[in-house]
Amino acid sequence: MTGAPENRVPTVVIFTTSGVYSAEILRLVLSDPRLRVAALYVLPGSGSRHRLRTLRRVWKRSGSRFVMSKAAVAGGARGPRPEDLAMGAGVPVRHVPDCNDVVAEVLDAGPDLLLSVNVYQRMHQPLLDAPRVAALNCHFGMLPQYRGMSPVIWALSRGEDQIGVTVHRMVLDFDEGALIRQEPVDVEPGESVFHLTRRACRVASTLLLQACLAVVADPAAGRRQEGEGSYFSLPTRDCIRQLYDREHRLWQWSDFRA
């Protein structure tokens, strides 16, 4: 990858899923005049393609509290969607079933940066190679620790007093790329997963904008992940039980009153 041409506002293409988390993370990137967002692609959420089969699998592994929390957050969380912010900023929005189906379209946009926020699909190499400067992902773990799925839930279930937000370069393997920006977020006593994630989104919004500007200024920016790290999959029933045993919750009614 090369650098962005001088004296030109860098062009950005974004892939995301709908919801308040994604909107909060993308808020600054979508409004900053130092970047030009050419398109926002909205992808299906986790398990959207095979909803019933996925629901059965998740229910069996993670239990009813986890499944119901997804519905509660989707129905109770207040705030705009990323599509709303994009349209308000004059950014074209497209809903597509598979990110890898629009490589030619992305190349036509000539992006300097490609951003992935709350995306549950694996991006293939042609898409990762599309931007001139970098493809970046935002992850809620202090990489290389807590790679994989539901890092906030796993961290709380294991008694961590901090989680982390990381913006890193994307490679074919999930959460393995060089680190661009990283910051810890303290856990409050009795805090729910929803409340903590919402707070972390605000940190992520700042870090993502900083990371975009950093790699445009220095296309070689970033440091390798060091150490073996850890990887987690979908939360188990034991994971959810341990989270509640530590006096946390997946969500609380008070989360939706603010």
C-alpha cells in the first residue's frame, strides 16, 4: 500500500452493521472535515443470513440470558444508526449482503482508507488490498489479549478491572494486524456489558479518528502485536453465569433511561 496523495483530503470507505454502537464509534470520522467518506456499506448483523439456525446454536451455547439481551439492546437502546449519521453528512449508504461482493465498486471510489466497525464477515484479500494506505478495524480488547468474539463479556466474566479499545491494521486472520491506537477503559463496579460497551464506544470514536489521521500522515505507522495473546469464541453459559456471579449484568433497565 502507498500513501495518500499530498494536498488532498483522504477518501474513506466504511463497512459496518446497524445499531447504536456502530453509530457512536463512527460519529467523529463521519463528521471530520479532514476526511472524505465516499460510502458507507451496511452489512447484516451476526447470524442474519441463517437466523433460525444461528439462534438455536447461540441459545444452546450461550443460554437464554445472552439471547434475550440481544433483543433488549436492539429494542431499548436509544440513539441514531450509522446510516442516519451518514445520510445527514451527505454520505451515500448501501445495504449489501456480503462485503466481498463490492470490491470493484470500492476500487472505483479510490479509497485511501477502508474502515471496519462491528463487521461479522471475513474480508478477503482483494478487499483488504483496495485502499491505498490501510484497512483498519476497531476491536474492544487490548490486543493481543481478547481476540475474537464478545471480548467485553469475556473480560467481565473473568474479573478484569479494565477492558481495552484497539484500532489495528486488518489482515486475513482476525485481530492479528499491527496496532495503531490502543487505550484501556476502566470497569465500574456492577456495570453492565451494555453500559461499559457504550462508554468504550466513545473512546473508540476518538481512537479511530486518530488512527485514520496517523496512517495517512505515516503509511508505515503501527507496531506489531507481541506475545501469544488470547482468543475467545461465542460466550458459553458458564461465562454468562460467572459474569452475573461477579455482580455484572448483560444489561439493566437503567441503561435505557439515559
